[in-house]
Amino acid sequence: MNGNNTVIKAKEKFPITGYLFLVGTALFTALSYAFGRAADRTIDGATTMFIWFFGAFLCSIVVVIAVPSQRADFRSLGKYKKIFILSSILTSVSAVLWILSIRTIGIPLTSFLMKSQTLFSLLLGMVFLGERLNKWESVGIVITVTGGIIVAYQREFSLLVGTFTAIGAALCYSTLSFLVKKIGQDLNMHTVANLRALGVSVFLFLYLIATGTFHTPRPIDIMYMALGGITGAYIAKACQFQAIKLIDVSRTTAVLPLESIFVVLLSYFLFDEIPSLIKLIGGAGIITGVIFLVLFRGEKPEDLGEGE
């Protein structure tokens, strides 16, 4: 009870702090998109994500050493075995699809399409858990799908492939979130995130060695990849966890449009790229539909990170 009272008091006393963490979640997630876009496009996707998550893992080591509460949970790593294996494999596939989408259709459209994770999570709940829709969720689905069709429509085959790559990444991440919710209820999510960064690094490294496809990137690209992992897979998630503790969960939906706004702005100012007006309208439709789904479901979908 004391712990709950402390959280409630913190929400009432420091709401601005919670919103600042929310802004941090959106900003650092958007920065990870920018770092992914800045890295050399010719570098193999698996190599990119190996360095990406290895950077996040190195960051997590520093935090674990510095924070006693993080070290304490490592005494019982056996209970994390199943989620460690599943999250490592699924994240590896998802992350490679995500970076390939960025390189094909750009970071704004990828950001919009990745919001469909919420829709996929809802559908998985309906299929496997027997969950039912209310009327407002149905409205949210219609808006999300309509916006998705607008964003997904491409005349060029290569861009169409990039679109489905982004949707595939969103589906894989949604499946991961569903599995975490099913088998990881009693686990420390910070520890899960740390182990996931390690597992993805190991899995992709073994894949690269087995296929002989690893090539050492330039130092500047290694820096971009490592910073992408640190900002997206680690700092953004830490900000999100803190925001959820300090403000009402329903209000954290503000991160959805905010993150995409940051992504569009970074795309324009850093890379001089911006989607057409019709694509921006479609993206706004996706975000609006997802907000409907989250607000009228009463809880924010659990995830381990968007696109990383």
C-alpha cells in the first residue's frame, strides 16, 4: 500500500516531471530513427542492428553497475530464460525489418506505419484471448486502417515492399509484446530490456558469422548505430517507464503524435525529406485511430520499444 501511495503522491506532486519524461520518450525515439537514417544504407541490416543493440547493451551494463536495484535482480536470471530467447529472436527479425523500411520509404512513413503495433496487439488479443471490441475501438480500427491504406499506397514496387516491411516489423513487435504480456507478468521489465539487448547482439552476431556477411563499418557509421541503440532501445524506454510511474497511463498516449512530429521535423531539417501532404494526412489518421484504441481500451499496450 505504501508503494502505491508514494506513486499517487508523485503523480500529484510532480506532473510536470512526468510530462518531461514523456517528451523525452518521444524525442529519443525520434532521434533513434534519425541515427538509423544517417547510417550508411549499404551496410547489411543485420550488421546495423548488431551494433545498434550492442551499444544499448553496453549502456545497460553501466547502469546496472551504478544502480544497486538493477544488480539485485540478476541473482535470479533463471526465470528470464524463456523470455530471453523469445525476445531475442523476435526482436532481431523485427529490428532488421524496421531498419530496411527506414532505408526504403524513409523515417516519417516508417514511424507512421509502426503505430499499427497497437492495432495488431488488439487483434492478437481478440484471436488468442477472446477479447471483444467496444464501439469506439471499432471506430479506432476504421480510422487506423484508413490512414494505413493512405500511407501504404505506393506506385513503385520497391516502395511498396518497404511499406510491407514496416508493417511486418510492427506485426513482429506486436507479437513480442503479446508474448511478454503472457509470460512476463512477474518479471522486471528493465531486466528484460537489458537481457533483450544482449540476446539480440549475440543472435545477430552468430548469424553474421555463420553467413559470412559481417563487414566492419566506418567509425562514423558505428557511432550512428551505437547512438541509435542507446537513444532508442535504452534511454527512450527508461523515460517511458518513468513517465508511466508519474502520470496517468492514458495520458501517455500523447507520445504517439509527439514522436511522429519529432520524426517528421528531424527528417526535414537533417535530411531535407518530407512526405507528401496526402501521406501526412494518412499518418495523422493512423495516429488518431491508435489514440482511440488506446484511450477507449483503458490501458496502454505494453511494448519493448518501437523499431529497436
